[in-house]
Amino acid sequence: MAQGLSLLNEVELVNLPQLKGGNRNDIVLASPSLHKLKVMGCPQLTPFIISTNIQVLEFSEMTEKKQISNVIVPEMRGGTSTSMEYLTISNFEELFEYYGYNLSSLKILNLSRLIELRVIWSGPIQVGNYQNLTELDVKDCKRLRYIFPLTMARNLPQLWRLDISDCEELEQIIEKDQTSSQHHLQAVCFPNLIWITIRNCENLKCLFPITLAHGGLQKLENIILGRVSKLEQVFEGDEPNVSKKEEKVIHLPRLTDLQLDGLPNLVSFGPVGYHFVFQSLLILRVVDCPNITTRFSFDSEKSVHAKTQVHYSSKLNNKL
């Protein structure tokens, strides 16, 4: 049987509530030729082991909580492969929780309706481990607090699409703890990011740090933010560090579509003192953003400019 599965490259396991992880299932999922795996509605299929050659991963409606004991990855049957060639999924609270995984083949990761998911990546992450990840889609993961740890955000050179929706406890896209300085955040760069959509994430207060806009998003074409009720800034920055006499100009040369919709607490696109220039903008939509103080204007070259005005209302006085 194992020999017959040696060329298997795609597996879908959908709505199999009694399916459990075990040796027979491992033969299928650990096949080195397996490139795409979709697992939906199989709550008992943990722990299980898959090859790190995987290119497309989709997990949906998996409710298994954290296992009490750690899982030891066995050697490949009949071979001498090491555990680093396999990915162990032992729970859906912390998805990639073990040190040493090299998922450099992974291109697409889709996560949806994982109600126990708190952390996608935990533990040390080495440069190159996820270097070919191009698309990340996270939907309806209610307990997730952040998307990328800082070390992860520094090493995603191929990421071009980020789509996040219905993650009601999400507070940060890039994890920023008390020790994260502006210097550390300057190392973050998404050189190939084209598309970002955030919808229905009510606890998110900003999209990215302002340091990321300084040359780190040169291919960005689409920003779509909708119904993010606590969002205050798209790009968050430390305003006291900006000279009042000198504007800091930031170009997003490929941005063609900017949509800000249903953001009742949005104060600004960027901090006071920053001047954004969009040379290619074709679609600008700002709807139901009653507190925004950023002024958008056009020049003779058809570039769009965004400048945040100082605004001392009773509601915003403590923010500026």
C-alpha cells in the first residue's frame, strides 16, 4: 500500500468526525510526494504527521485541544530520514509549535474556523523556514491574538497576499511586545506584498507600524479594511519623534486600490507629520469613518496625497 501511495500529491479529508491519527493515516499524510493537504471537519485527527515538502495546507473546523504529552516524530518507515523532514500537528491551539521545522516548500496556508487557535507560529523561527510562503488566509479564528511573531515577519520575502477576516480577538498583525523597539521593527519588510484585506476584526487598532511603510511595501497594490471597529491608525507611529518643521514623505508607488469602510474609530491613515504619496491610485473609498483627520488630495500629476491634520476634539485630544 505504501509503495502505491508514493506518487500521491493531493489529499482532502472533509467531514470525517471519527477519523483518528494513527500509523495507517501517517502512511498517507507523510508521503514525501504529498504537496496539497486539506483537512476540514476532522476533529479527532490529532496528532498526525505530514511531510515538510507540503506546498498547500488548508485547515478548517478542527477543534481538538492541546494534547497533554508531546508527540515524537518517527523515522520514515524503511529509511533513515530525520524528524526535521516531518511536520507534527498535535493540536490546534498552537499550530506550528515545535522548533526546527523547515517549511520552505510551503506556498499557501489557509486557516478557517479554528475556534481553539491562539498562535499560528510559536518558538524560534529560523531564516528561510517559510521563505516561499506566498499566500496566507485566516478566517473566523476567534481566539487568535496576532498573526506573525516579529522573527517571522522579517523573513517572508515571497508573501504577496494576506487576507484576514472575522478574528474578533485579533489585536496585532505583527506581534509587538514591550521589548519591541522601533529599531527592531525597521527590519520588517514585505517586499512582494501586493494585497491585504482585513475585515470584521473588531479589536485590531492598527494595520502596520510606520517603519514598514519606509520602503518595505513597494509592491503593495491593494489595502482593503472593512468593519474594523477599533482601528485607530492604518500605519501606527510615534508622533513625538517626527519634527514639526519637516514632513516625512512616504511613497507607495503601486497602490491602486485603497478602501476604508466602516471604521468608526479611525483617526488617521498615518501619524501627524507624515505625508503619503500614491502615484498610481485609481480607487479611493472612505465610508463611515467619521473621526478620520487625514486629508486626501490630488495634484496636477494625478498623484494622491494623504496628510493627517492635527485635530483637538474632546475624543481625540488624548491621542495626539
